[in-house]
Amino acid sequence: MSGPALLRGAVVVDGTGGPQQVQDVLVSDGHVVASGKAAADHPDAGNAQSWDLDGLVLAPGFIDIHTHSDISVLQSTAAESKVLQGVTTEVVGNCSFSAFPNGAERLDLHRDHMARIGEPPLDVDWTDLEGYADRLEAAPPALNVAALVGHGTLRVATMGVEQRPPTADEQAAMRELLRSALRAGAFGLSTGLTHVPSSYGDADEVIDLLGPVASAGALYATHARAVAGAELDAVREALMVSAASGARLQYSHVALNDPVNWGRASEYLGLFDDAVECGHHVGFDLYPYAASSSSLTQYLPGWVQVGGSAALSERLTDPDTYRRAREETARGWYGGIPWLWDRVTIAHAPEPGLAGRTMAQLALERAVDPVDLTLELCRRHGNQVEVVMAYRTEEDMQTFLAHPLSTIGSDGNAIDIHQRERRPHPRHYGTFPRVLGRYVRELGVLELSDAVRKMSAANADRLGLRDRGRIAPGQVADLVAFDPATVADRATFEDPCQAPTGIEHVWVGGTLVVQGGVQRDARPGRLLRSGRSSSITASGGQATTSSTAPVIRTSSS
């Protein structure tokens, strides 16, 4: 569409969690101009293109606060799997993985590091946020991108993949790279304390890095340190690090993965509630599934992964080293969570015929022990073997979902709908419609306005995005219109690569990117920067228009 647009007759759910209202919304120059009676009375209303949204809900575009689309948005600018869910902003750089900063002499290690997040490698020809921004500007995606800096990436850039504390010079170098990225517009720091090499860092190392993050009012997002039998300790460490540094905490993809802890979600949540009572700024995100997904190498002993995939492969050819790795791997993932091989399914591997098969099935067919199969797949393919692990319960997930501090993040990637030789986790395709369909309409775990808040304004506040996440005058017109009676995910674990239903229209900066459930060719997305498109705020709060927000012109329909 070109020029102003009057979106008429929708049930407006404005993102704040407030009451639903049937009202008109006027959009012009990429921003919401007015709503309600003020929209119809506005001078631009007479010249506006009219859209009849009767029977639909109009909400802020969904902000996916936890994604791994750093590279995939460069490879698949349509970002179909997310745009068709109503996602208008992807937050990348999570779990210690980010597309920058890259050490120019360690690009092979950086490519190997990024392979852990489930996407094919990309030839990286940039070293910093500005270089990454140039790539996005050269081939803009259909949605916006907001970036965190990955702790693991900082380690690779300064010291490779080494299982040791950084030297004073290396620590200072990491801190300066982080400061530079924050100044350039990164929204914070992420750790992945079960992922190599972030897992090699201790709490003191992280607290030191969080100094610049706290000073910038930026966000600390953590994939916490998982140790068998100590999942509550992972929360305690994250809260301690946040409190010691003064950085705001976003606890990533909250879950209970150890069967001995299933059913303890309320105890887990009590730790967050206590922190809030003490005045700390904390929150957490999750995706609405009772299964996770990651690189298979995540579950190997850390020492065997020193030096990256090539070194791992070489190391496992030595019989004595192999025996040690086998013994430790056999104890269970993270040193004690029992392997339930029929719950571990290959999502992707470089060799054909593995996707969709469980490790139990493959081991039986090959007449090998599943532990040996695990080591062999990692030896041959390094970080490129992705698995789905059904190690959670629906009851715990719903308890987390209903909690006031929870927000929604898919932990998925913006990828093409149609995939070959892949059986990815359905979270890539269905997270947001699944919340609206299953957990709002069908089960009533959440009320609609609160669910939308968890997917829009709450995530904007956590990130520090002040000019989007709500439907209000001055806000950027990132919007989604969906049918509350039909919205649903269709992606399943058996057949995941399917678009949802009920997501009718999506606008990014006022530009229509989905019409009638069909994606258009428009690519209006851009890199959002803290302090430029939006300002960092330590406490969130009511949205205000950024004085530096650019004007985004709408496209013609």
C-alpha cells in the first residue's frame, strides 16, 4: 500500500495487556498516527486506503526475543518461517552465538562455531557489527533484526576455542570488542554456558564482561549453565551474575530437562519471584513445546571439543582418548542426565537418510551402541548434526508460560518453509500461532491480551525497544492481523515444515509483507540499533517515540 491506510473494524489488542477494543487505526509514513475516533477524524483519514479487518484481531507485530537467525536472514531474506507467524523483529545473537565480532585470523573457527545453531555455513567477510549491517542492507530481509553479542563469539575472536581462563589481555580485548559493539547499536550480551566455548568461562569472567552491559543499560541474556542434578543452581548463578554486575537479566528458554526435576516448575519460578522482590530486573522466555533442539556436540564433554570440530575429529581417532570420551559421554548428557535414546531424534545431518530417525532406531539398525553412534556422528560431522530432544513435560511448560514474568521466544531460525533432508523442530514455524491457538483459544492457559503482551510489548521492554511493541500514536507500524477463531500452528515434530493458519496480514514499518496469508515480495526489514532506532532503558516502561527513528515509506499494493 502507498500513502496513509485506515485499518478498520479490528479488535485491537494493543500489546500492553489492556482491554480489547474494536476501533480503527490510521497508519502513515510507517507509523501509527491515531486510533479510535481520532483515526476517523484525522486529516489524513479522507485520503487513506481503507482496509476492512472486521472479525480479525490487530496486534503489534510479534518480537521474537530469542532466535538464531543471525546467518539465516542473510541466506533466506524472505524469512518465511517467522514472517508467516506474524513476527516482525528477530532478536539474534543468543546463547553466546553472534555473527560478530569476528577475528580476521580465525574465520574458520567462527564458521564452525556458528554451525552449532543449525544453519549451513556462510562465508563471513566482515568482522564487526558495521560489516554485518552492510550485509543486511545489501540484501534486506522481510523483517527487522536486533542483535546481541555472543560470549562464545567474543572468546573465539580473542582466544580461539580454548578450555582455560582468558589472560588479562584477552579479557580486556573481549571487553573492548563488546563495548565497541554496544556503541554501534548491539542490544546486549548473551552467554551459552553449556555451549563450547562459552561454557569454558566462569562467573567472574561473565561478571567482568557485564560491566559495559550494565553501564549501557543493555540486556544480559543467558542460556544458563546446565549440570546434571543442578538445574536450580543454573538459575541461581544467572541471578547472582546479574545482581553482581547490575545488568538486566533475560533467562533464555526456561525449562526443566532433567527427569528428576520434572514437576518442580513452581520451585524454579520462586527463585525469579524472590529476585524481583529484591528489586532486580529479571525475566525469562520460553517456547510452547515439551522438547528442545541443539547441536549434538553440545552433549559431549567440553574437553573433547577444544580447538573446534577439526580438532575433535582428530582427537577421537586416538583409542585412549576415544575410550575416555566414550566413558564420560555414557554417563549421560551434562554428566548425569540419563540418555533416553528413543527421545533423541536427528533433525539434520550432512549425510542423507538420518533426519527424522531416533538415535535408538539408528543404533539398532547399525548394530552399534548409541554412545558410539553419537561419537561417530560428531567425529564425522562436527557441529553440523542437529537433534531434537523430548526431555520436558507439558505441565512444567504450561506453568512457566502462565507466569507473569514469561515472554515468548522461539529459539528458532527464520528459514524457508520448504526444507530438504531436514526435520527441524516445529518451533521454527509455529511458536507464536501455537500460543494463540492452543494455549489461548483451546486450553485457556493465557488470556488473549496477555498472550499478545508476552509476544510484543513485554519483549520490547526487555530489549529496550521504545518505538515498537505497542499500537499507539508514534509507534512504528509493525502490525499483525489474525483470525482468533482459526489461528493455529500446523507444524508437527513428524512434519514440521508447514506454515500456520489464521495469520492474515503482516506489516513491517507500514509495508505489507503478508496479505491474505500469502507472503509478498517486499523486504522492508533492517537492522535495529539501540540508541538509534530505539533507546535503551533500564526499566522498560511506557513506549515513547524515538526522536531518531527513521521514516519508513509504505509500499504500493
